[in-house]
Amino acid sequence: MKILAIETSCDETAAAIVKKEINTITLLSNVISTSLGLHAKTGGIIPEQAAREQIKFIIAVIEKALSDSKLKHHELDAIAVTVGPGLIGSLLVGVETAKTLSYAWNKPIIPVNHLIGHIYANWISNPSYSSLPSFPSLALVVSGGHTDLVLIKNHHYISWLGGTRDDAAGEAFDKIGRMLGFPYPAGPTIAKHAEKGDPKAFDFPRPLIGSPDFDFSFSGLKTAVYREIQTIKQPASPQGGFNKITISDLCASVEHAIIDVLVKKTLKAAQKFQVKSILLGGGVAANEKLRSKLIQDTKYQLPNTAIFFPEKSLCTDNAAMIGAAAALIGKEEPWKNITVDPELYFY
Ligand code: KG4
Ligand code: ZN
């Protein structure tokens, strides 16, 4: 089965062609055009501007995905498209394009939930893994807009366990980075500065780390960092204002606090539901320290549980993951039934 997948939920315009054989998903092409450069200048995404950029690139991106795959459109079996969650203007560009192509080429559409897509990036062929994730699985979806723990008993049973009550983990990285003058998205810049810092330099709060549920909260951490920055800025502060070391220490301490909570809650859920595998997905899953702490703590606490994460380029938004989810759990629909759902969630 060969699927053209389209993803336009936010600021990436992406198209990919995936091939499914039994349970194996291989990428025949994977094209991403991003308008991040524009948003870096404004410190965040302006939805109207993101949608206009989607319109500029969507056709060229789909054409390139087709030509890279060396397939003709009549060789495709279906078109998959992200229908939500996301920015309504951006989503509409992908969905309306998919519907038009579906009508013109007479192919069914497979609507895909973007968050499920992040999880299914873990099923794309990856030379680092000798096997596919076995069920039951626990997925931690950590992106700019979401932080969720999800139990996957099998491809047809996905249940939400908990999520953030306020800011998502990626949003916390981005907002704290903004306070430090970093461009959007700030997660990778914080991670880079953190490499040279002391993660214990600042004792930031780890909200809800010991709560009995599977929820998260990162807005208190953001406020604590804001207060610390105001204190450091005072000429009489022990740090004597900002310097390279203070910034690295702040970044390392922020990263450490966020990762501590993510890993602790993930392992608590993995233990409770006796899962055989833990899957990471979403942009923050590209964070090297999150990956290594999760591997290390899992080895120690749950030695029989396997850890999976997609390669870094498949953690941030892409269409390959949408194709993988469509191929493994998607349901074909006639184009007339497809609508965008910006608020789509796990339930
Ligand atoms: O999944 P994604 O590309 O878009 C959404 O669906 O939101 O995630 C983007 C988020 C941003 O908040 C970005 O700062 C964060 O992922 N991110 C990282 C890293 N790379 C991307 N956060 C921490 N460390 C990273 N290495
Ligand atoms: Zn995403």
C-alpha cells in the first residue's frame, strides 16, 4: 500500500510518500518546508501568517514528494491528511488540497490525528531497532502544544491517561527561551546552552511530580524562572547580572526540571500499566537529555521495558508520521466526509 501523506497543522508544510508491507513502513520520500524563519523574527507563530505560508508551499512540496518517490499519482492507493489538532487556517490548506486531489485522482482520503501521528513515527523503519514496539505500550507525546501520556493496548485501543493542565513542555521551553532572548522555537537553543551549565545551579520547582494522577503543569516553573531572571538582573545579585555561565546554568536547571517531571511520570504510568514498551514522540522527544535519562532510569527501574523514539527529524512535525498512522490504523473516507477539527484530541 502506498500513501501520499500531507501535514500542515502549524508552521511546517510537509508531504511524504510511505509504503506499507505487512507491518513495515518505509519512506519513499519525505519533504518539509518550514516558515520557522519568519516566526523566529516575531518571537512566536502568527496563525494568519503561518496559513499564508502554507498556501505558498503546499503544491511544490507535494510535487517534490511525488518526484522524489519516483511514483506517478495513479500508483498511489490513498491520500492521508492531518485534520487536527492545530491552527485552523494552516489545517484548512492541507485538508482542502487533499480533498481536491482525492476528487481529481479518485483516491480515498485517510484523516489523521496529528498527535497519533507523533506516536506512530515510532513504527517507521529505523535501523537502530531490531523490532517494532510491542503492546501494551505507553506513549509520551511532548510537543510545542501538547504533553500527554497515552496507553496503547493495541492498534485499535488508545486511551488517554493524563496531560498538561496549562503549558506544554515545549511551550515552557519556548516561553522561558523568549525571556532569555532566544529565537522561537527555543527548545534546541536551551538544550545547547544547557550542555555547558550546571543542572543543579538553580532549584526550580517540579510541579505535580508526586501527584497521584498522570497530569503535568509547567506554568509554575515558567513563573519561577521569570522571578529568578528578575533577581539576577539586579546589580546587587550574587551572580552580578547575566553572563554566559548564568545563562548556561539557568538553561541546564530548566531542562533538568522539565525532564525530571516527564521521566518520573512516564515511568510511574509504565509501571502501573505493566507496559512492554515506552514510545516518545513530538518535538521535545528530540531532546538528547530526555532520551538518555529515560533510557537510564527505565533500565534501572523497569529493565524489561523497551524504549523507542523516532529519529530526530521525525520527532518534529513531518508528514511521514501521518502516513505511518494512516497505514497502520487509518480508515479510508470519501472526500466529502473530511473536515478540519482544530480541537481534535485523544478522546
Ligand atoms: O512537535 P513539534 O514540531 O510541533 C508541535 O506539534 O508543537 O514540536 C515543537 C516543539 C517546540 O516547542 C520546540 O521548542 C521543541 O519542540 N523542541 C525541543 C527540542 N527540539 C524541539 N525542546 C527541547 N529540546 C529539543 N532538542
Ligand atoms: Zn506536532
